[in-house]
Amino acid sequence: MELHFLPTEEQAMLRDSVRRWAAGRDVRAAGDQQVDWAYGAEQGWLMAGLPEEAGGLGGSDADSAVIAEELGRALVRTGFVESGMVAAQLLLAIAPERAEEIAMGGVQPVLAHDEPGMRACYLNVTTRAENVEGGWKLSGRKSAIVGTPTSLVVSARMPDAAVGLFEISAEDAPLRSYETFDGRTGGELTLEATPAELLLVGKPAESALLEAIDRALVLESAEALGAMEAAFDMTRDYLMTRKQYGQLIGEFQALRHRIADMFIELEQARSILVIGLGGLAGSNPQERARLAAATRARVAQAGQFVCGQAIQLHGGIGVTDEYPVGHFFKRITAFAARHGGEARQVERFAELS
């Protein structure tokens, strides 16, 4: 496995362009998600990780991670990772003709796979598929869907117990939407003999699904890394401007030790993310899954520590909605709870090892 800890020249330019766009955003506000999506498509963010023959720029997951990290720094709530990176790569694997439409920003598909009680046992699919009069209908419930999709790629159990992947338009299966803890748009999907188009079935469907899940674990970790970086920078700047007893609180040795601990956690999270991206680029599915679980768990641990310390070092102002640092803490808390939670990913790492 070849690891690259330093960005390439192209990745540095990509990072700078996203950061410039995000610099003036208010992290406390959701913004207009459709406007953000259209801008990202115009700038080529949705093309970055797709091959040229699919309408992309011929990049890799590492390029997508650069974008995700910068979006996390600005707490962008649009589902670039969920739709433009994870679902786009999934459709590239099972319906390549659909990828270019996503790259151009025309549609926003989202993978609807999680179910209540699944707890990251990803092949424990209980949603059922029935073949009725030459077509397929799905019944079941999907949860923890993030974003405002135009269509959903849904996993279901076939009559012969194999796993199948289907596509449903958002009009045919409207989400029950709600606002998540960190201010994003979440949704649950209830299927009651809902018509669906079969995309892939059997072992190929399982392989494509598991690869998409591993990609989600790693690229969402990149987004979380950006959020904790921003919280760290904000806390460091605060310590160097806030005075107490006539001197900067950043000069107190105990607080310097705490900011140093935050920096160490941040760099460890960055290192494990590089390893997780290396796993995505590899050819061993079990090793890819093992490293994705490790990445998710370690970034969640680091993020909770960094953002928790950021709240404490800011004091009372850190927990107010008017001050940005608390919003980074919310994003990390929501991130750590997804996909069965940090502890479940540690269990998966042990099982896969």
C-alpha cells in the first residue's frame, strides 16, 4: 500500500479553491443547499473522484477527501459526500451511464441502506423485495439518510435471500424529513410495496454495497477532520487573544499542555485518514473494510476529544449557539453516532482482524 502524507500540487490547488469559497460562510447557518450543490458542480467538485470516461476529472478518493475536509471546516450541510462521492461511485460501479449526470450536478442520489437496529452489521438487510407482475416492489424501513436526494439507491433482501440494489425516485418514496442534531437535513424512508427498478443483485451487489459503505466511512471521516481542524484553530486563536489576570490565557502552562494534546489527536486522526484512503485504493476488500472501520473509530475518538476540549477552553461562551465552536462539537457528536457508533466500529475492526 502506497501512502501519500503530503498533497500533490493539484490537490493543494483544489483545497485552496474550496477553502476560499468557504472562507466567508457562517458555520452557524445552513445556507442554501441547492445553491451550494450547483456551485460545487460548476467548480468540478463532483467530478474530482470520477474517471474521465464517466465525465469526471480522473482523480481518486484522495482528491475527494481534500474537498470533504474543506467542506467540513466550513460545516457545509449539503450532501456532497453522501451524493457526489459515495452514491456517485456506487452508481459508477453498477450503472456507469448514470455517473456523468451526477458529475454535472443534474441529480442527487443517496444510498439508503441503514435500518433501525442494523448497528453496522451491513448485510443484515430486512427490507424485502417482491417480484410483482414483472416489476419489483419494496417493503421495509430505511433510516439515517442525510441530504435532500432526487433518488435513492435502496438495498433489499430478494426472494432467494440474496441482496439486491434498487433505485427509487424521491417522488415515489418521499422521505420523512427532520433536522439532525448538527443542523443537517435527515430523513427516514418507509416503503410499502413501493415500485423500484432493479440495478444489481447477488454477490456483485454485495461487493458494490460494501465498497460504498467503506468509502462513506472514510470520506465522512475526512469531513469530520476538517471540522475538528477548524475547532482547533479557533481555540488556539482564542487562547492567544483572551486575557485573564492581566495576561493571555494561552501563556498558562496547563492550557498549553491541553492545546498540545489537541494537536496530537488531530495529527493522529490525519494519519489514520491517510491509511484509510490507502485501503480504498487497495484491492483487498477485507483489508479495505478493516482500515475503514479503524479510520472511522479513531477519527471519532479524536474529534470528540478535540471538540470537547475546545468547548472547555472557551468556557461558557463555547456552548452558546451564537458562538461557532459549539456547532463543530455538534457535527462531531453526530458523526461519532452514525454507522453504529464509534464502539461498534472498534468491534468491526476486531472482527475483521
